[in-house]
Amino acid sequence: MNFAPILPEVILGLGAVVLMMVAAFVRRSSTITHVAAIALLVGACFALIGAPQTAGSVFDGMWAADGFAAFGKVIIYLSAAIAIVMAHGWFDQNQEHGAEYAVLILLSALGASVMVSATDLMMLYVGLELQSLSAYVLASYRRHDERSAEAGLKYFVLGGLASGILLYGISLLYGFAGTTYFDGIAAAFAGPEGTSLGLLFGLVFTLAGIAFKIAAVPFHMWTPDVYEGAPTPVTAFFAAGQKAAAILLATRVCLDAMGPVTDQWRQIVIFAALASIILGAVAAYGQTNIKRLLAYSSINNVGFALVGLAAGGREGATAVLVYSAVYVVMTLGAFLCIMRMRDAEGRPLESLASLSGLSQTRPLLALAIAMFMFSLAGIPPLFGFWPKLMVFQAAVDAGLQLLALAAAALTVIGAYYYLRVIKIMYFDAPAEPLAPARGRTETVLIAACALIISPLGYLLINPLTTAAANAASVF
């Protein structure tokens, strides 16, 4: 058996098992496992060169080793590595910063990696559950924090419900198509006898299960509570790497397995896109917790990514890939800034009120937060404007002018709460000063993210768009 097409997954799987043994038998192993986990994730990125993106369909059609999967895996692995780096400066070094954190991140990244390569419904489900089971534990990682325990429990219960819905959809697709392979399902949808009612019900339930993972309305209810209660490094990984993996999974399922019935699933995606944009914008208005606000921001941004998915085809997939890549940078930068919010005793702060007058006490941090907020809102000249323009253009080219117009108009509504954060930092009376920054690594990461989403980021348009277009050519 040739393992070259799955070399990154082999590295992460074997590495996670070895680090689990190290954690069990070596005292004070947290630093060792965290450094090793970061090295494994970086190594997995380099292992994507060659067969993992050129081998095509392998393992009897259950796995796609193509450019689309490789593009997503780079996003997932780097997000996971940054989540591990963030943990070093956030968790209590004596009680909470255990070796199991890095192992759980590796396993979650492994599951997400399987998700973006799956071309079979059972393979899809295995990857989804591996990613989800690790995520449930990560959400409740702070055992002595009631909010973290609540976040893990809510995520587990609602995630179990979503898995049941997804499995029901998978069973319907298998029952009426006679196969779990994406190409076989596409052939069943394109059959001469027409699409059966059973296949359409399977389509609906499968997309509903996937919608939970990307936190699209109306399956978003878990997001604010989990994002607020989970440890901040974990929330950053949920909002970045896992969210990108779920969006790319939805893209492959819709364009690959359900391509012949684009008109049917497009209606569902358009509804979810507009509903997510509206709710993500309106529900964030009254939030006083910065992590809950970013949770609604993630719902809002998922809506824009779904606009690109609704466009379909290679151009729509290209827009989704570019949007996912830039969104991950903006989100990680925002959460890295949140980690800088600590009081004089070093306790994490999450309220918007604690940012009052930040421009006077920590001007560089305030500038970085302002850049990430403006970019998430899609306000030019920051780079966050470009992926929004791409998804709108893809929708227009696909004949969905009304969708593009509605999404563009709704952008104005969502801009309010981003501008509110900036108003608090620059125009309100100063609150208690934040504790001095610690950790040069986080500072470098914030600066790097800010540089990418600054106007200098437009220099990346050609290479990023070219890479995304090549990756999307599989459709």
C-alpha cells in the first residue's frame, strides 16, 4: 500500500500517539510535547509537497490527494500550530498547561485534514468525528472553570444531535444512490430517471449536519456560548482552522457529490448565507463580551463564504478558498490581541469595557485591533475587502446578482459593531490599564497578521488567487 498521498496524516497520527506516550511517562513533558507538536505540524505542511496534492483519487476513490485538499490542510496545520503557541502564554503554567493539550490539537487537526480530503461519506464522517471528539475535550479543557465545562457540555450535546442528523442524511443518500462515494452519488443525482425524493431528503439532512460544523444559521446556536467559555487559544482554533475545514468540506460535498443538482442545494446555501449574514450582524449589537462578539462575527463571515459557494463552479470555489485563507489570518490576529487583555494581576479580560481608551495606554495594540476589526468588516483599503469582493464577483458571474447585492448591502449593518469596538478604544475614557505585554512570540504573530491584512497584503493577490484557482480546478 502506498502511503505517500497521506504522508501528512501519517505524520500527525503517529506523532500524536508518540506524544501521548511521552505525556504519560515523562514528567514535566508539556514543553517537550508542545514544541514537538509544532514541529510535526510544520513538517506536515512540507510533506504536502508531491503526492499529497498530485496523486488524485486514491484508496479506491475514498480519498482525494489534490490541490484543493492541500490548500485547506496548509490553513489547518498553521492554525493548529499557532493555537499551540498561544497556549504557552495563556494557560496557568503549573496547573493547566498540560501535555495533552498539544495532543488534542494534533488529533483535531488530523480529523480536519481527513475532512477536506474525503470523497466518501463514511470517510467524511470518520474525519468529522475525530475532529469533533477532540474539540469537545478542548472546549472543556479548563476543568476548574464553570464556563469551560458548560461550553464543552453544550458543544457535545448539540454536536451529537448534529452528527445524528448528518448520519440520517448519509443513510438516505446511501439507500437511494446505492453507494457512499461522491462520484457515485453524483451519478445517481444525474440519472435518467431524475432525482428521487429520497435523494433530495438525503441532500437536505446532510447539508444540515455540515451547517452545524460551519455555524451557519439556523444551526449556529452553540457558537456564542462555546466561543466564550472555551479557553481563548482553543476558541481561536475553532474559529480559524476548524471553521475553514468545515467550509471546504461543504464546498467539496456540494460541488463534487451534488454537482448535478446545483439548483436544489443552491437554494439552501443562499438561505443559510443571507440568514447568517443578517443574524451575525444584528445579534452582535448588544454583546459586551469580545469573544461572543467575535463568535457572531464568525457567523457573519461564514455567510459571505457561502455566497461564494452558492456561485458554484471553479470561480466560486476559488473565492471560497481565498476568503477562508484571509479570514483565518484576520481571526487569529484578533484572538492574539484578546490574549493581551489582562488586568494588573494577570487575569484574562474579555469585556469590551476593558478596551476603553486603549489607544492612550497601549496605542500599538489598539491599532492592531482596529486593523483586524476594519478588515473583518471588509472596509478598504485593508486586505479583508478583497475576499468579499471576490465572492460578490463570483455570485454576479453565476447570475446571482440579487444575492450579491443583498450581501453587499448587509455588509453595512455588520460594520456597526466592528466600528463600535474602535469607538470604545479611541473615544471613550481610559479604563484600568492592561498589564504589560509578555511573550515576544505572540507579538511577532500579531505583527505578521497585521502586516498581511494591511494594504501591503494586496501584493499577495496574484500568488494567492493563482494558488486558489489551481486548487479549485479539481471541480
